[in-house]
Amino acid sequence: MRLKDKIAIVTGAASGMGKAIAILFAKEGAKVVVSDINIEGAKKTVEEIKLNKGEALAVSANVAKEEDIQNLIETAVLEFGTLDILVNNAGIMDNFEPAGDVEDEKWERVFAVNTTSVMRATRKALPIFLKKKNGVIINIASAGGLQGARAGAAYTASKHAVVGLTKNTGFMYADEGIRCNAIAPGAVETNIITSFKSANPFGIERIQLGAGINPRLGKPEEVANVALFLASDESSFLNGTVITADAGCNAY
């Protein structure tokens, strides 16, 4: 029970990595606020947690909306009394558009979900963490936040920004008992691919040049294990860093 009596929020937890993280955290003793724009999916995650004798609550949240993030964290504190762990997992893909084909609306949408939401949730959680001199923030970045050709320009830039925000936050609050780290997964079996409609022909052609070096797809549960490590006291000396989880793809 590595997270016994901890209160955790996981965004984008109706499916994929977020769901796996929420389920594992609850299994390890945390009370989990399961957040997603898909509230029915979030409720199913909660049901699964409760079937395994865990404690969880579903909260509907579109992380692109400031008011939803405010409500999410306020609800967690109202229901459970505090917050110990924030997992910023919610994210969407672009359509693999290179810079020359990016439309403002798509750029702004990707950044709103992938990057601005991370800043806003972090900003809302920090006063809670600062008051008790303790707290953990885990941001789900991406191999696309470390390399230049894992997605289109918008997604790549948004995840690079998450990496930068992670490092800045980790350093800024290092003396306050707060740790902020990120996970950069490679290709994982999730439904994020459904968040784009049609691949940009030029962009996808360029991306495919390196596709053959990927050893295998990851499982959401494998990323959840990394998140558990970062959430627990076992990673007490890790702060402001990024753990790559990709079966060795980026080692090439």
C-alpha cells in the first residue's frame, strides 16, 4: 500500500493510461478522483476501483476550461479534505500537420488540452501543497516532447512545453517539499489515436520514416507502474526530470 491514505487526482482517466493509473493508485491505497470529459467512462473506472475495494469519485471535466479545473480540484478537497498527488494525463493528438499546414484553431485546441491545462491544474494545486509543504505532480508528456518527429507541429510543441513546465516547476518548488516529474511514453495502446480525424499526408509520410525502430507498443499498465513509482516515496530524490518509457525506442 505505497499510497495509503493519499488523495490523488488523475485527469483523462476514463480510458488508457489515465484509467490504468487511477486503478493502480487505488489498489495501492489512494483515494482517487477520476476525471474525464467522458463522465460515463470515468464512472466505469470508479466502478472497477470500487469492485476491488478501492475508494474513488468521478468528476466531469473538460481540462481546456479553467472553470472545470477549478471545480475538479475544489471537489477533491471538499470530498476528501486535501490533495496529495496530481496526475496531468489528459491529452489529444493533432493530425500530424507540419508547421506550414497548421491551423490556428487546431494549434490552440491542442495547446489548451495538452499544455495550458497542466499549468492551470498545477497552479490550482500548488497552494494546497505549499500549505502542508508536501505534494507530488506527475505530468504525462510524450516521446513527442523529447524528439521532433513523433507527431505534428502542434502536438510536438505542446509536449515540449510540458517538459519545460515540469522542469521549471520541479526546480521552483524544490525547497517546499513539492516534486514535479514527467513521464514520456512512446507508442502505447490507448485510444488517443481517435482524437485526430485524418492524417496530413505529408506529415504522416515524414513520420513513418522512423516507425520501424519502435520495438513494440506499450501497455497502459506499464506506464501506470512508472507513475506509481513517481507518486510514492520511493522516488523522493527525483524532481524536475522526465522518465522515458518506450521499450528503448528513443535510445536509437
